[in-house]
Amino acid sequence: MKETKIILSEKEMPKQWYNITADMPNMPKPPLHPGTRQPVGPDDLSAIFPMALIEQEVSQQRWIDIPEDVLEIYSLWRPSPLYRAHRLEKALGTPARIYYKYEGVSPAGSHKPNTSIPQAFYNKKAGIKRIATETGAGQWGSSMALAGNLFGMDVTVYMVRVSYDQKPYRRITMETWGATVHPSPSKVTQTGTKALEADPDNPGSLGLAISEAVEDAATHDDTNYSLGSVLNHVCHHQTVIGLEAKKQFEIAGDYPDIIIGCCGGGSNLAGVSFPFLQDKINGKDLRVIAAEPASCPTLTKGEFRYDFGDVAGLTPFLMMYTLGHDFIPPGIHAGGLRYHADAPLVCQLYKDGLIEAQAYHQMSVFEAAMQFARTEAIIPAPETAHAIRGAIDEALKCKEEGKEKTILFNLSGHGYLDLQAYSDYMEGKLSDYEYPEEKIREALSKLPVL
């Protein structure tokens, strides 16, 4: 029998997170305070983050120890399996070897608990009683609800309204684990109320939901804010994915030529690729591709400049590729990729040419998801289907060129709570949407010049 999955034992689970800032040729510019426009210090962040996470955010230490309490919970699903996609390879008739790291084995069905668990741990240790956060498609909200439940903390989630309406089972999952879920924009915060007054039919955006969650945290002493992507410490936590994959490739006697991850805020791309990018920085020949939606083309069409991480301008200015913080993309089913910017670490690596980016249309993404589901049997989340589209395209290039290459993509979550998306696709209700250049220019024109 051909080997289909490579399994590590719990003893082989990484005991440290990898911090790529120790090896990057160029560091991102520092976050700036939205009022003073000076570099942000620890005191500026302490109102919404525990000091342990602030220290990780600014750390340039290559390895960060994973607390034992976090490792114990990780062991519920980690290490996750690395699959060889034999059936997909055969269907494509490609000489490429396709592997995928499957993060859908977590209780929340995605990679997001890799960071929600440590974030809840550090907040609990700091005496915080409640977490306020946002979610797009619901994967992050579900993961934070899970983590809050495990550590005995209350969780309030502001869920982007279009996803709140499209994905009721994500909301039910969060509520099952004890979270309170509000559609964003909501009437719970001043930010949400103002947005609804301007447009009662506002579909919401991740940037707007972030504003609501940050406002909530900043106005309650017992509450901190948690973010599921973008920030440095989130990217560090996700590197357990790539660190495990490196061990699994050693067992397989192989090494990827191409690594692909879907990219909304950048956490799952960072998780699967950063440990391998350490090798690329040291001379290894490797391509890393960020797969993003054509309707929210942050890396491929955004500008590299300082911008807020949220709509209301409550967060620090971050140096990122951005479409403008008040950019509201269309309501595609890949709700987790509807963010106006990307993680500063991912953006700096893209700026330096260490990673690439490719934008894909919704219809071709679902076509790839269907092909994957009918060959490999797992129904993927719409977000991670972008990475599948990229992997299939690269495998077909190998077929055309007669080249054997090894392709790794991160199957960052399953789609069993996203079946309405598949129903809409099969019933012909979906269409492609490419955000107009003039709308992007309009959003960017409103950014402050720093």
C-alpha cells in the first residue's frame, strides 16, 4: 500500500513556537499610536492585551516555549496528520506529489485553536474574566468560544453580519461552548450603532467587527481583546503546523518545492510556511504562495503603507499591504478572507520577495473544492479551498512541463458547517466578483499620510 498519511506521536509535538523575526532580513516597521503617531509601547497595549502576549508581540527570540497547560489541550488533536493526496494526483494526471496538512481535526474544525488556546491561557493567568473578539466566517469565533469554555472565561463575539446570516451553525457552535454572539455591526457598541445609522443594511466587515470588539474590551476593566490573525504572536502560535510538517516530511523522505496557504489575515499561511521560510532565508530553493480572493485582493492590489487594523481607527497603525480600513468587500462565502489587510510579518516577507501571492475567483475556487471533496473525501472550508485551487493549478503546470515537484498546502479547516456555500454553488447562485480598481483607489485615498 502507498502511504496516505503520516502521523506523529504526541511526544513529537513541538514544545516551542517559532518566531521568524529572528531570521527575517528586514523587520516590519513598528506599530504607531493612533493619537501620537509614535511607536507603540507596552503600556499602550496593556489595556486590551496581557503582558505575556505583548512580550511575544515584540520579541525577536527565535524560540518561544509553549506552556504545559497549552500542550495538554493541544494534545486533544495535535499533532495533526499530513496526507499524501494520491487520489487527487491520479485525477489530475500530474507527476507532482501533493501533500496537505489537515487542521480540520481540531474540535473547532480549523487551525484557529492553535492560538485561541494560548491566548485564553495567558489572559486567564493575568486575571481577565472575559474576552471580546470578532469573527468573519466563524472559525475564529468558534475557536475562542472553545478556549474560553476550557479556561472558564466568558467570551463575546462580534460576527460579521453577512456570515452571521449565511452560517447559522457557526453561531450555534459558539453558543454551545457558552459564547455570546452579536451580528456586526451591532447596537451593542457606539461603533456598530454609528455604522447602522449610516447604512441599516451594512453587511459588515472584519475591520468593523474588530472595532466593536476593541471598543468593548477598552471600556470594560475585566475584559481583554483577542485577535485570530494579523498580529505577530498569532503567527508565532500557528507555527506548530509547519514545525510538525517538517518532521513529517523527514519521515516521508521528501521536502516541498511549493507551499500554499489561503491568506485573509495571514495566520494559516504563516503557520504552515514560516518554519520552512527559515530554510529559504538560509538558501533553500522554495516557493511560498499566498492564495487570496479576487474580491479582496490585499497583496495583489493593495498598497504597502501604514493603516489601521479596524474601521473606527481604534487600533494602532500597522505597516501592511492594505485596501483601506473602510474597505467593505462583497459577501463571498469565504468570510474568513474578507479582511482589508494582512499580517505585517506576511506583508514584509511579500515586500522582500520571499513569498508570492495569487488571487482566485470564487467559482474556480469552488470547482477546486468539489474536485478535492470527490477525490480526497474531505469537504474543505471555502477559505482553504483557495489553497486547493492554487495547489491544483501548480500540479497542472507540472503536468504541462513534465516536472516532478512536491507541493504542500494547508487544509486549514473542514467545510461541514459551510454546506450552504456548496448548496449555493451547485444551484448556480454564486458568481465571480472582482473588486473594481476605482473602489480600491477610493478607499486608499482616504488613508492618512504618515
